[in-house]
Amino acid sequence: MKKHLLIYSLTLILLMAFPFVMNAVPVAPGIEQVMDDDVNMTVNGQIVTVTGAQGETLEVVSLTGRRVITVKIESPAQKVELNIPKGCYILKVGKVVRKVSIH
């Protein structure tokens, strides 16, 4: 019982620590497109395509809060190959923050 309560509490704390709304649109199996007013991120396996964020920085952060990758977005539409282990990560571009699953 205590274990379930602890897991539930941790999940609730994580959700409150990273407040965001998922605007994820399934494009095809294994491909997820996340849209914002200006920034658009498409995740396909290990490749993230970022559009509308020229001059911004893409940060990939693990769920433990450790920064994994930082990439400067230099073009209007840029593909970034992540080469990181499978799992859930947080992508940040400017003020846009999204949680994604990398396959």
C-alpha cells in the first residue's frame, strides 16, 4: 500500500513540476507531431524535426532533470538526430516544452 501511495505521489509531483499541454497529433505509427503557435516538432524514432524555431535552442532533458543534448536551431526547418537511449524525454525549444517517447 505504501509503495502504491509513493508511486502515485511521485507521479503527481512530476506532473505538477512539468506543467504542459500535449498537442500531439499522431501522423503515422511511431511518428508524433507536436504543434505550437510558432514551433512545430516532429519525432520519428531518433530524429526530431523542428520548424519555426530558427535562432532558438533545442534542449533534450531526461525525466531525472539531466540535460542530455543541446542543439542550436539554425534553419527554419532542421532535423536533429538524437542518438540517445530509448525512453521518455522532455524537449524544450524556447518556451515550448513537450514530453516525448524516443524509440
